[in-house]
Amino acid sequence: MKRVTGLGGVFFKADDPERLYGWYEKHLGVRREGQEAVSFNWRHADDPQKPGMTVWAIFQKDTKYFNPSRSSFMMNFIVEDLDGLLAVLREEGVEVDPHREDYEYGRFAWVMDPEGNRIELWEPPKR
């Protein structure tokens, strides 16, 4: 089974996300679409017809979205079979959050690494 197939996103906390988004836009050209996160669009190397994206987002410093991690960042990894991977990870002793979220843009689950960093796993919809 394939495990992680790509980097789906990088998220981090800031005291003033709006100001920081402005800094990244002005100095590095990293621009959001409206008030949403930044999306870097790309094509899969093994299937150029298949689109993909990596999201880059800044969260308010007091967000609960990264809990129970105390880290100031969270990575999102793309997976092909979320349920299958979670079953394998549980068998391997990885801490798996029982919470799941399903949207039209994919399914999400979370695990913790040994240092207490929350990791988001994302299974995009099949196209």
C-alpha cells in the first residue's frame, strides 16, 4: 500500500495572520485567493492529466485546530487510501485521532508523531 503520496499543505500559527499574509504577498509574491489560504497548483508526475495542490495557510496563534499538539505548525500529507493507512498505522502503534471530517474536496484524519506534532492526512476525492 502506498502511504504518503505528496505534501498537501503546510500550516502554522502567527500572532497576526493578516499582517503576515500581507508580508508574504508583498515580499515573496505568495498571494491568497480572497480570504482563503494560498493554493499552489500542480500536476502529478505519473499522470499529468491529474491536478493536485498544496495549501499554505496561517492560523491565529490561539487556534485549537492543531490540538492536542503544542507545536506551532502542522503538515498535511496526501494519501490514496485513508482508511487503509489508518488501520496500518494503528497496528503499528501510531496515535490516531478518532475524529474524521468529510467534505466535497476530500476526507481528513489526524495522527500524532512521537514528538507530539499533529499531522493531517488528506484523501482527495477520486477524479
